[in-house]
Amino acid sequence: MNKIVPLIIVSLVFSACPRPPKDQDLSWKQVTLSRLLARADAGEIMYGHQDDLVYGHSWKVTDWKTDSLDRSDVKDVSGKYPAIVGFDLGGIEFGDSENLDGVPFDLMRKAALKHIARGGQVTFSWHPRNPLTGGDAWDISSAEVVSSILEGGELHEKFLGWLDKAADFLNSLNGAAVIFRPWHENIGSWFWWGGKLCTAEQYKALYRLTKSRLEEKGVRNLIWCYSPNGPISAEEYLSRYPGDDVVDILGTDIYEYVGNGTLEEAGERYVAQVKEMLSIVETISKEKYKLMCLSETGLEGLVDPNWWTGRLYPAIEGFPICYVLTWRNAHDKPEHFYAPWKGFPHEEDFKEFSEKKDIVLL
Ligand code: BMA
């Protein structure tokens, strides 16, 4: 029987249930996977926004204990929360109390659980520091980092300690199933785990070590996403794919960059690249019976007034992606935002996008 059929049945049974089913022989992870599949099968795309509930353009949650976490730039504009919210674990490996963007991990946990209780989905990325140099995730000064943390490397034990810190946080989510997307954008060479910084075999070993160590520490609630940067070829996409047994969702991160050309050229290039990349991922996902998503995207500063309806929507329309996530609205860098906020001059374009019949918000 087609492997997808049992998942559809499961999803029909549990589609109205925002909590893990009690007394059922199904894990929360399986239920969540089936819900994601049901979305994709119905041609629905969940809209997501990074850090949406913890800060926005020129505001942030200051007292996480008392804040009701009702504010959202996306909701301020569209009347609805994003269906999926992303958070980043960068800093957890050091036992920091806040992540690399100043979000307290206690707040992150509270926001993630609140969003799930509202019926939403949550995804975690991770920009850990460089374990060899002490620099940040973007420190690519050494090509020995990945080899040094794998089994047999001099930093292996230290790195296991980092994974254990991540495991502690992920284990504190009360078993809620969340999408985990470590070691992303791995074909480019801007992170210490990037294409020119380790061999394909080392990369795969890193991904697999991450999964096996977290599982050893009791983490069972993760839906694993593999998300290379695009645009790349199918061969490149698969060159560092860590294995069907450790990946649940196939993603890709693609942004629009204006550069030296015109906005028109940048927009057309972006749509073409996203379509091409999603076609590649769709073919692979069908071969592998995997879900797919556009794990990160955006146009910094939304300098195109019709970006949502004129660029993003035409790029993703019709693809069986379960979600698309745009990056964060930094509260402390006025130009660094990827979603509109109340008062943003072109907010109507986002509202129109959010009301498309196949775009899902919460
Ligand atoms: C990048 C930027 C940085 C941020 C990092 C991790 O794309 O937004 O400012 O620190 O993501 O969230």
C-alpha cells in the first residue's frame, strides 16, 4: 500500500486535536507529521515567521514571566498569527540564558508552547558558536572544526556536551513535536559546517551524530528537516543528504537579493530560482516519501511593495510545501525585517497574501 495512505487516515482522525492524543498508539510526532502531510495534500501552505511572538519591528517582550505573548507583527497587520513560528537555539550550547539575538530561552520555551497550544507549529534552527575557535557560527577561519568534533576528534567530548545542552532544552518542551533544522545552508560556505569547510561524509556524520546523541538523551519529539541553501542542483542537494532514516522534511533556504541590478530583475530572478529549487525538492521528496517546505525565505526590508502577491506567492503557488517561513523582524535593527508591521507602507500587500485560499495563518 502507498505509504502515504495510513498517514492520511491518521490525520483525518486527529486533525481537530491541538494536543497529543491520550491513550492512542501514536506519538505526537506521528500525529504532527500527518497533519503537515494533510496540509500539503490539501494544497495548503502554512505561513511562518521567525521569532514572531517574542519581538517585532521596534518592540520586544520585556517581562517574559508576565507577558501574555499576544503581540505579533503579522497579527497586527493581518489579524492572524503565523501558522508556524521559528526560533533559534544559538547560545544554548554555552548554557547562555539568552540566544544570539537576545531572546531568553525561558521566553522561547513559553512562546513555543503557547503557540502550539493555540494550534500552531514551531520550528527551531540553530546557529551554534564555533567549537574550535570560540567565534560565532559564521567563523569560517578553520576547515578543521567538523573533523575535530566528530568521533575521534579532540573536541568530541566538548561537542557532546553542547548537544546535551540542546537536548535539555528540547526535552523541556513537554514532548511537543517541533521541527528541528540543524546544520542548515550547508552547501554554501558561510557557516563552519558549510560546503568548503568539511567533506560530505563529515557533514553527514555531524547530522547523524546530532540525531543519535539527542535521542540518547531522550529527545523523541523532533521532526528533522534538512535545509540546504538554494539555488543548487539536485546533485548538490543530495551530495550532503544525511539519509532517509534521519530526515523527515526536505527544505531549502532561498532569499531575494537586489544587489547591483534593478528590483524588477531581482524579483524575476527570485521567482525563477524558487520555482526551480522547489521543483527539484518536489521530485526528491516524491522519490523519498518526504514532506517538503521552504524553510527560510524573504526580501530584507521588503523594498518591493508587491513582494508578497507579486513575487512570493507566484513562486510557491501550487507546490506541495507544508510551510514557508520568512525571517525575523529585528527589534534593534530598523532595516532588518522580513514581514510587515502595523504602519508599514505596503502592509495591504501582505494582507492580500494572507487571505489567499491556500495560505494558512492561525
Ligand atoms: C541572521 C540575521 C542575524 C541573526 C541570525 C540568527 O540571518 O538575522 O542578525 O543573528 O540570523 O537569528
